[in-house]
Amino acid sequence: MLGFPKVVIPDDWPPVMAVSGGLRRLREFADVQYFETLPGSEEQLVERIHKADVAINIRASSKFTEEVFRQCSRLRLVDRKS
């Protein structure tokens, strides 16, 4: 999706976005990568979001540490949904 921001939802467990209809709507405006499992480690979180412009953190399940931000220099916005 050329020109659309890369949005990653790294941690929708148990599913909230997928069942709300919000995910379908978001895909109209962004290149979305969706994970319905929790990342098992900080390294796995980085692996999931390192190419993202935006990360949507469901229920603050994932911890965005200084190291995560350092390794994800493309990231411009983190949104927390609870």
C-alpha cells in the first residue's frame, strides 16, 4: 500500500481489535500488520514493530522500553487501547 503508513498491532490478545470492526476500518487507511498473540519477549516485540510508523498497543500488554524505541527508529506514534 504505497503512501499509507505502516501500522502494527503487536499484541491483540485476547482479541479486541479483530472483533470490533476497527481493524477492518483501519485497513482502509493504512498498511496494517496484525498479531493476535502477545510477543513473548522484548526482542519479539522489536521484531514485530521495527518497520512500523505506528504501533497500537492493546491493553498496554507490550512494554515500550527505551531499548525498544532505540531499535525502532522508524516508529512515530504509539497508541494504547484499553
